[in-house]
Amino acid sequence: MQLGVVPASRPAASRSREMNRSACTAHQISGHAWMKAGS
């Protein structure tokens, strides 16, 4: 993947970075829920 090669894609890149951060947080929360359910 080539990230940040095109200057015009910069706003979209930062937007996807925000989405990735929230998705990562949701993944961690669901991960903790899975660990609690397993133990």
C-alpha cells in the first residue's frame, strides 16, 4: 500500500485514521468481553 503519496488523499487518510482508532477501541472492548466470558 502507498499511503500519503497523493496530497489530495490526505484528508481521507486522516479520516480513516480516526475510524481506525475508534474501530480499534471497539475491538479492545469486545476483546475484554470475550476474555471475561471465557473465564
